Amino acid sequence: MKRIGSGCVLLLAIVLGSGCREEMRNDSRLKPLQEDAFFADRNSSRPLVPNTVPRGHANNDDFFYQGEINGKLVRGFPSPVTRQELERGRDRFNIYCSVCHGPTGEGDGMIVQRGFPQPPSLHDQRLRDAPEGHLFHVITRGYGVMYPYADRVTPQDRWAIIAYIRVLQLARNSTINDVPPDQKARLTGP
């Protein structure tokens, strides 16, 4: 019995002792932007290797991710626009766009009322005729004093916002004659 107990103690000492090396406490991991003598530029953060893409981020659909095909701005949408997408677009528009463009797209948002330069109305003929790819570029890269939203608004949400802008434009310039006959009765009454 005494031999088994001392053997267990010895085994336990070997197992515990093997994990108590100084390298585990002072390992060679580097913190971001920490100086390191190993690299010639003394920077521990390494630049990305050219022409590499992080896993899951190929973004090879130029229509969806760039708003253009072969360098030309696209017209239309990368997928059919659903009611759910329009509601998402309205929600994102109210969060990101209405502060300057106003809730109806007139360019009379709260920031403008407080002295910020007025953006063009989204109902200007120039913007009504602009391809959807142009609106995608403006949201992505900014334009004039408009800040770029590429890091705040996903490409999918940019397309949803553009769809909602098109709805605002259509609604603003529509007449009762543009309403389908089966829906017209609901609007005009019996």
C-alpha cells in the first residue's frame, strides 16, 4: 500500500511539474501594433498578402458588391425586391438617410434644419434617372459632404435602401391613374 501511494505522488509531481515551465508564462505571442525585433520594419502586425481574400469574403459578384458590371453602373437590382426588403430599406433609410434627406427624401432632414448643407432632393429628375448602381456608389463611397457608409451599411442593406428610395420616388410622382384598378376602389371609396 505504501508503494502505491508514493508512486502516485511521484506521478502527480511529474505531471504537475511538466506544466510549470517559464515559457508558458512568458510566451512569444505578440500584441497588435507591438514592436518586434524579428521583422525588419519592427512591426508585429504584418500587412495582408496581396491578392488574398479572407475565408467567406470572396465578394466576386460585382453587381451585388460593387453596383457595376465591367466598370459600368448597373440598372435594376441584383435580386427581386420583396415587401420584406422594402420594409428593411425603409428602416435603414430612417436610421441612416433621413437625418439629412428627410423622411420623404426632399433633403429637409433634421440636420439640414440645424444648418448642415442641404443634400439634393431624391426626387430631382437627375436622381430619378440615375442607375441604381450610382445610388449604390454614393451610399458606399459618399458624395460631396455625404459621408461614406460602406463600413456601416451592408451591401444587402444598401440595395434595400435603394429599393425604398425608388418607392419614395414613385409615390411622389404617381397619380390615381397609376393605381391598379382592383386597388383603386379601396382608395376612392364606394
